[in-house]
Amino acid sequence: MKAKRTPWWYYVIGALVGAILGYALVRTTRGMAIAPVGAAWFVSGLLLALGIVVLVMAWQVHRYVTGKVKTIDTQRAVTTLVLCKALAVAGAVLTGYYAGQLIMCILWRDVQFYHDMIGECIVACVVTVADMVMGIVGEWWCQLPPQEGPEHPNAKKRGKSRRSAAVAKTPRPTDSADSAILHRDRDGV
């Protein structure tokens, strides 16, 4: 499996989509009896705990990558990488989502309900930004050093030095040997 780093613009797009959804959700539910604004305190705590667990798992993979641990279950390492990527992208989307809600709550802070939700939205934004950062750091920790395949610069240098050494070790025929070969070929021997 060849995994690549998550591009930075995924996070930007995720945050923008989340902000649009959060803003639109608060705006459309303003006059309804149901108002899915903010995040309960236990949700923010759960998101923070999830981020810490994924970060600890990534640290264990990083210890294997750096050689401090000799063995690791490859399925666990791949799962950790996927969790880190998912945590970072979900953190970006949720940051945008709660930031969009926060904008609407600040705009309508004169209404007591929205005034009370500002604190929850701020805490949720901080926790989801922390989750995004933990996911990005965890993804970086899970990164394997580059393998020195045929296209790696070190492999090309070694190949070039081997060819140079092989050419230097090859005995060159002397002039007398060259003329003997030419005479032999000319005489048909």
C-alpha cells in the first residue's frame, strides 16, 4: 500500500464546507422548536479523548518507524494512519461547522438562547482544531522513511559508482594484444 500525505487544501475545503453547513443549519432552524446549535460539553470531551487516543496510537507507530520498537502489527499501523487522516479531515469539517454556528450565535447574541450557546461553540471549535492538529501530527508520525528504490538519489549514486568501479577494474588490452587479435581475425584463425 502506498499512502500519500493529505494535501493542505483538503482541510481548507473541509472547513469551508463545514462553515457553510453550520451557518445554514442555524439560520434555517432559527424559527423552529428544534435548534441543533452548539455541542454538549460531553461531546467536546469525547472528541478530545478520541484525538488523544489516536495521537497515542500514532506515537507507537512512530516509535516503530524510528527503530525504538522492533515489531508492530502492520494492520494496526495502517489503521492508525487511516484514523489520523480521518481525524484531521473530520476536525477541519467540524471546526468549520462550529465556527459557522458561532458566527450566527454572535450575530444573534441579544437572544438569550444564542448567548448561552456561544461558550459551547467556542469550546467545540477549540477542541476540533486540536483534533485536526493531532490528526496532522499523527499522520506525520506514521510516515515511513523513503525506500531506496531504483529512482532514489542514493541508489542512483551507488549505481553510478559501481559502474565506474567496474570500468576501472576491467583490464584494457595493450597495443600488442590488439594487433594480435587483429592479425588473428584477418588470418581467419
